[in-house]
Amino acid sequence: MNIKKLNDFISQSGYPKSELASRLGISRPSLYMKLSGERKFTADEISLLAKTLRMTSKEICDIFFENKVIDIDNF
């Protein structure tokens, strides 16, 4: 997960973090732990966050998933 990109995205959205926590069904401290990398977001939380913030598929992938490609021939 790219914590910096996620925090930047949230800041640019203008969405209050307290409201995000509420929409995700988690406490504010839990959200802050997830935004600092201490805890991981669940798949359901990622989905709700993406819908709430109206993220594109590319933004979701760039923020939450690391693109790792393995060359099968040299594996």
C-alpha cells in the first residue's frame, strides 16, 4: 500500500477523516493506524473507501496494490 498517495488523495478530496472512519464502520484511532501503515485495510474497507472517495480503478491499484511481475521463464 502506498500510504503517502492515500493520505494525499484523502487530503485533496477534502473528506473529513472522522466521516471516513464512520463510513468504514471503524473508530478514528483505527483509521489513523491504517493510514500510518500500522494496520492493513480489509478488502471491504478498500471497497467502501474507493466508493466514498470516488476513486478510479487505476487510483485503487496505484494506492492499494503493488504491481509485481514475475518472469516465469527465469523463475
